[in-house]
Amino acid sequence: MEGKILWQQGNSKPENLNNFAVISQWWSSLANKQVMLAQRMIPQTGDVDELDWDLQRFDEVFEIKNPEIRGITLYWQKPDSPQVRNTTPHQLVLDTRQQQLYIFPQSQKQLVIRVALRGITYETIEVKNPHWLYRRVGENHILTLRDNQQQLEVKITLNPNSFSQLKEQLP
């Protein structure tokens, strides 16, 4: 469960309370951010990673308003809606790497709700045969790639560990 934080109702393990605090903080941090809310039936295996989380007909993408937790109930609103929505979970799983919260509602044990911060999109820039400059600053290695045609400069700072990994991968 690396990168995943689990909270379960009724769990008496000491980390359960800390995990709930981390999840609560993450939930509150979603205010005014775009999320995708999706509901799926839990497969017989119980493994939610097997589910197809691609956007489907009834999934919702919106800027979440007023996300908060009172007791163990999660509350939120959609923009331009006075209706406050909520769900009370028996289990929460926060995937910190993917920025996704899996909510297992008390009222529907066969259902999982996933609230995902909208995917981070990376801009890909292609630089062919750039001019490059290497220098060392302290223990770090700095590689500067410059493409005069695109008027683009990319500066890459590598710590000793990253630099060693790069050297291993180069022929």
C-alpha cells in the first residue's frame, strides 16, 4: 500500500487517527480545484484498481466548493448549487501519488466513490540537437540545454544520486 493512506471506521490502530487527519487535510485542500467524482460497483475481488476509471456517462467533473469533514462525514458543493452533498464512509483510501480519494460509503457497501484531482497535464517540448552546457555547483550537476530556434532554455539540476542514475542509463 505504498503511497496509500488508509482510514477505517472502528479501527483502533494508533495510525488510524493520524491517517484520518491527513485525509481530512487533503480533502479540505481541494477547495476551488477541479475534480472528477466517479462511482463504481466494487468488483467481486474487492480490488478497486481493476475498475475502469475513465470518464463515463454519469461521472462528474466540477470545481469543488466547501470540502470539509464534520465527524466522519465528507461534505462538498458543486459550483452555483446551494445543495450541500455528503457521504459518510466506513473506509477511506487516499492515494497520495495519484491524488485520488476512494470513499467507501456506509450506506452502500458494494459501491466505491473516487474523487480525483483532475489529471496533471505535462507540456512536452521537443528539443533536437540542442546546444548544451554542463557545470558542477557544489555537489549538484547542472545541465543546460538551449534551442536557439525555439528560443528555449532548459536547466536541469541533478543531485549526486540522480546524476549516478543518469550515467548508468547512458550507453
